[in-house]
Amino acid sequence: QVQLQESGPGLVKPSETLSLTCTVSGGSISSYYWSWIRQPPGKGLEWIGYIYYSGSANYNPSLKSRVTISVDTSKNQFSLKLSSVTAADTAVYYCARGSYGSGPWGQGTLVTVSS
Amino acid sequence: QSALTQPASVSGSPGQSITISCTGTSSDVGGYNYVSWYQQHPGKAPKLMIYDVSNRPSGVSNRFSGSKSGNTASLTISGLQAEDEADYYCSSYTSSSTYVFGTGTKVTVV
């Protein structure tokens, strides 16, 4: 079955760019939407954005100026970049299949923003 | 976009039914039949329980059901079981072609 795995640095300095990759295994990245969702410690879920395998993307308006989601079909991966991070961006970041996370989801990866 | 409004907590006894509300606006919940519900146990990734207001993915118990009236969607859990104790989130498509989550509800089985 399809499985997703997030990877990337667990610690990012303030004002720098957070970069995460989601690797899809057990199935093709083609013909689907893929999304990023985050959850600050002890808080609720926040939809970050989605990308279609063809490359078209849409983002949360509150993050749009800082977010870029891209896809690499040759590697069966899609990625998240969030620039100018602050402590408020500390969260567990999840990748998921579907524009709204219909599933499956990755296990999530904690990214802490701290100097 | 503002988060959809859910009650912070709902509780019930084993075997009872509970309902969680999710209130938005005509630009999200009220405008589209694209409301989803997720269950999240501590330390785990969310799991889709309902999509498109009232549809259950394969493998989800029929004790979970969804509905919508106006700007408010609802998730009902019937025959409450200990394993249903978790956080629940709603989500809706919006007029900006984006998605927004609810504030989350902690369900306690007492």
C-alpha cells in the first residue's frame, strides 16, 4: 500500500527557510493531489497547501507569501519550503495524499524553530 | 481564512451517541458539500473518518456518520466505545479553492 515519509532538518534557525521532503512509496505520485498540513505542539491542525502531480499548487492565504510546494515525479517526491520562519512555525509537519489530506498520511516530523 | 468553530470538548458514556458540531460560513461549510472529519489519537497522524459531508472511507465503522445544515456540519458517533476517545477535526473546502480545519474537539469516554 502507499506510504508517505517526511524528511528534513528537525531544527531551523529563525529567519531561515524550512525545507521538507515527502517520499511516496508503494505507488505513483502521478494522478493525485498531495498536501502539507502542520500542527503546533498541543494545538490544532493547519492546512498549508497542496500540489497536483502536474505542478499546479494552491496555498493557505495566511502563509502564501512564504510557502512553496513543488513536486519531482522522477523521484516520487514532493517538497515544502517555508521562508522567514519564526518560533510560531514550530510544529509537526505532515504530508498526505489528497488536496485535503484524504490519506494516507505520513507519520509527521517535528520541526523546531530556534537559535 | 478563519478556523471553523468546534466545541473544545464533548463527553459521553460507552454505548451512548454524541454529536460534534463544526460551524463555518457560506464561503466554506455552507457553500460546498466538501466537509471532512478526522480522528487523531495522541502522537498519531490524523485519520480520515468522513468525506464529502457524509461519506465513509472503506474500513471506517458505520458508527460514524456526518451531516450538514446550513453553515454547520456535524459528526455523530453512535454506540460510543473507549477506542473513540481522541481529538476530532473537521475540514472544509473554501471559496478561495483552499481548505480550512476546525479548532478541534476532544472526545472523552467517561
